[in-house]
Amino acid sequence: MMEQFCLNSIVNLFIEEMQDNLVGVYLHGSMAMGCFNPIQSDIDLLIICKEKQPSETYKRIARKLLKIEESIPSKSGIELSVVLESFLINFVYPTPFEFHYSAFHREKYKRDKNYLCGGFEDEDLAAHFAVTYNRGIRLYGKPIKEIFKPIDRQIFIRSIKSDIDGVYKGIIDNTEYFILNLCRFLLFLKEDIISSKREGGQWAVKVLPFKYIELVNKCLAKYNGEVVSLELKDQLLLDFADYMTNEIEKLL
């Protein structure tokens, strides 16, 4: 299986580059939650290490990740962040990260061998930690519950809320992503369930007003790779964004 080969390659890469400094490699996101679509889903990982590494180490890691990605059919590819163990022991929000790799940065890593994304803070990491704690998979290193702690509910809400900022523009440009993220955000607020995009959409079609059910079902079909494109009217998308943001605001 290509995905397992990719995971093994990434784990071996970090063992080789970090050696005793490596605390663990953890899978979260769609692959961990059983709804990975190899055509479009990211392979989402958290890498935890003990101490800061030289920038040259991360530049080598980026070059090797580019090579690994060449074997992946997914358009999105690998998304991972390297975080110091100390920020999990004494949690900081937004959480600093040492290194980040994703599709957004891929071309920069390709063009510039000195490019490095790291040394910043990321609000999204709190949500990734929560997903890892509740539903993640340990690929290497210490058990998840020894490293990760439960994330405060309000911090988790702030973290996932940042993921739907700009919803009125985003829902037109990136429909499937925003529709399903709104669904899983509302599911969490109503039932305290940490879900995947697919699970959020599957829940939503059971509880949302009838006029939005076909919309969510179409997004689920796109997410599952059953259709190639979505043909939806902008006004319906904006109405959905209005409805969902109002429902979400009631629960915040």
C-alpha cells in the first residue's frame, strides 16, 4: 500500500535526521480517522522532538520530503509540523513550531534550497493536538497519552474557529472544505465530538434543514472522490454560510 510505504519513509527520515532527539511521530487527520482519499487528502503528521535542531537539518528534511512526495498520488501530499516536547508539557497557545511542510510551501522548498518555514506560532496546532489525543495514531515513539494532554475546550474552539475565518469568500473558492468544516465545527459545539470532515457532513445531513441536505451530500460525494466537480449556486453557498455561522455563534 502506497500510503503505508510513505508513512514508513517519513518515520525513517525523522529517525535518521533526529536520532535520540526524536520523541515521536504521530498521525492525525483523515488518515487517522479512516476517511483518507488518496486523490485529495493530506497525510497529516505531528513530529515531536526534545530540542531545537540546526536549520540545515530542516532543510535536508524538506528536500527528502519532496522526494517522498513524488511517490504519492495525492494532490495535497504531506502536511507536518515539528514541535518541541516542552510546548506539550507546558502548553502554549498559539503554539510555536520548529518546522512546517505542506503543499502551500512545496514550490518554495523546490525553488529555494535555503527556504525554511519555522520559528513562528500556529493557532491550528491546538486542534491538531486535540485530534491526535482523541483519535491519533502513534507511528513511532512514546504513547500518545504520555505526550499529549487534553486541550481546553475554549482553546480548541478558538483553534478550529480560525480554520473557518473568511468563510464567505472561502465557501465560493473552496466549497467542499468550508462546507464540511462548518459541519464538523457545529457537531463539536452541539455534541462535543471531534470528527473528520466526512463524519461532520454525515451528521449534518441528518440534522440540518432540508434545503441544505443536497448541498452537503454533494460535498461529501466530492470529498469521497465520487464526483469530480461541484456545480452549486453562489447564493445557496452564502445562505448556508449565513445559517451555519449563526448556529455556531449561538453556541459560542
